Amino acid sequence: MIGAPTEEEWFGIRMHAQDFQLHTTLQPNAGHTGCGMIVKVEDIPESRQGLYNSKENKLYTVLTDFGNTFILTVEELETAYTITGVEKDPQSRFMRQQELLREAWDKYFK
């Protein structure tokens, strides 16, 4: 391939590879949590690696559209979520979520 991949090629590659990284957007597999985005990726401290029994040395913080956060291993991500893409502008996504919640509040609770 010459040049940068198209968005379709990029997302296709990422979704196929199950590449969880910062700002990856996620959809729950079983509907138990909301859609979300990975907002933090950190190494598991060496002194605690045995506690997680993970194939990767990473912990992923997921922020749901409702504002809840979860810290998960890659195995937990793989069983709970499907990758839907990569957020190019996380701040805009966050601001839009707040706007939609304010509109819902005004419509249903005032």
C-alpha cells in the first residue's frame, strides 16, 4: 500500500487486530455496561503483575458514555467490549455527551 491507509482500512485493521489503545471506542458485547472509550493505558507495576495474571503488562481505564470508569485487563476488555473505532477528538465527544445530558435534563426533569 502506498501512502497512509484510508479510514476504512485503518478501522478494519484495528478492529480485526483487537488493538486496544488510548481513545479506542468500545461497544459492550452483552449490554451490561455503556459504550465507552479507553482514556488511560498504564503499565501494571512489576510488584503487582502476579495479581492480574494477564497476557499483557497493561491496565486500561474505560470511561463510559454515562461517566462511569472501569480499570480492566486486556482479557476483560476482550470479553466485555468490541472495538468500534478510534476517537480523533475526545474532547468534542466529552462535550457532546454533556450537552445531550443537559438537553435530556431540561426536557424530562424541569
